[in-house]
Amino acid sequence: MTLPGVEGLIGATSARLVQQFGEPRLDVYEGDARKLQFSGDACVLDVFLYPTSPGAEPTATYVDARRASDGLDVDRVSCIQALLRR
């Protein structure tokens, strides 16, 4: 994922994400993949982590953002910034 503003998250480990955003609202494992969900008043941010090679620690490879109120997509960068400011 090479969108401007998300490059600071892509490649991050779960420990780094928790350090940045606090404890996730959800922490879901599915096979070797993991999804961390962070939420605030403005939005919900889903960060998907996958190992980039066999046996490697999963790192963030994709992020998605939506409004908390109705689930409609929102700008990822704006959501990231809102959650970092809380």
C-alpha cells in the first residue's frame, strides 16, 4: 500500500501500532494474519498484518478507515491523524 500518509504504518509491527494508538478495540487472528482495530469518536481504523516471509513477524500491509457512526469509508490519513491526536 503506497498511499501518502500511511507509509508510517505500513511495515509496522503490532507492538509499534499499540505504542502509537494504544490498546486496540479488536485483535483478531486468522491463520498467520492479524487485524488490529483502533477506534475513536471520528473513525475506526483497521490495520491488517501479514508475515512478509515464512516465519516472519506479521507487519502492517494494509489499512482501512470508516466512520464510527455509519461505517462509510473515510480518508485513511485523516483517520490516522485523528486517532494519533486523542
